[in-house]
Amino acid sequence: MSKIYLASTSPRRQDLLRQLGIAFDVIAPDIAEQRLEDESGATYVKRIAAEKARQVSRLVQQRRLPARPVLAADTCILLDHEILGKPRDRAHGETMLRRLSGREHTVLTAVAIVHLNVEHVALSVSQVRFRVLTEDEIIQYCNTGEPCDKAGAYALQGRGAAFVSNIDGSYSGIVGLPLYEVAQLLRQIGSKPT
């Protein structure tokens, strides 16, 4: 398979793509990730992933780079129909973790591929259950800095895994790039991962 463009600077997404044996170049998108009024979580992540892929596809054309598929993704956490994004600061992260403690939440990750001006989008939906967290655990976890740039203020692939008692769905989708959906979309455009 030839190279693709990854519209993400996320090390997690890059590692997951490498896991599939996909070669890529990174081009960072720059879009406002704002939820529209009355927009569902699923609609939101699909729209944002598609906007990232479209923007990077335009950049590829403007820069006269070789034409390749552009892959983008977006992840959000839903709790009580509210999107929990990345925490604004440490206190906000602690509040998120207190809310997630002892409860189940939904992780939505959309993947979009733009190739030859055609857009393909897929959605991964997973359920994650947290065990009850103590206040000390929340404070110690926030001291690590890991929650700072993670949706819902935790990383399943990091120390936050110790809080998760059960997942139902896609591990890679929860981390930020659902590999099954990526492989399916690449097959749709005629590029098969190894």
C-alpha cells in the first residue's frame, strides 16, 4: 500500500497506524472543534473528522504534494448526553474524573478519509465503565499530567487504564483511531492495509 496523509499530530494515532503497517506523512489540521447547538455526539465527531480530512486534502492540493488519501479522526466522550472534551485545566480534569467515577460512559470516534475528492466516514462506538475512584487517586493521577490533553481527562493506553473495569467495543477506537474502521475505509478506496 502506498503512503497516506494523516491529519493528526497525535502520537497515539500514529502508533496505531504503524500497527497496521500503514506508511504516512503528518499534516496537522487547524480547525475550530466547536459543537453546534443541538448537535449529537455522533454527528459532532463525524463532522469534525470530515472537516479535518477536507482541510488537509485542500492543503495537499495547495502545496502541490503527491495525491494520496487523507485520514483524519475525532474522539469524544459522552456522559449523560454531554460531551466531555479535553479538560481546560487541572481542576476541570479532576471534576471530569469525579463524574466518571463508578459509571459507564460512551466513547465515540469517527474516522474520515478523503481520496480523489470523495469522502468516506465511519463511526466507532464503545462503552467504558470506571470503577469507583478515591479522591487521592484522582489527585495523584492529575499530578502525572496525563489527563491534560485527553478527552474525558484519561488515557486508556496509559495510567488511566487502572480505572477501567470494563470495555465493550473497540480498544483502538477508545484510544483514538479504530483500526477496524480504518481498514474498512481503506478497502473502500482500494488501498488495503497489510
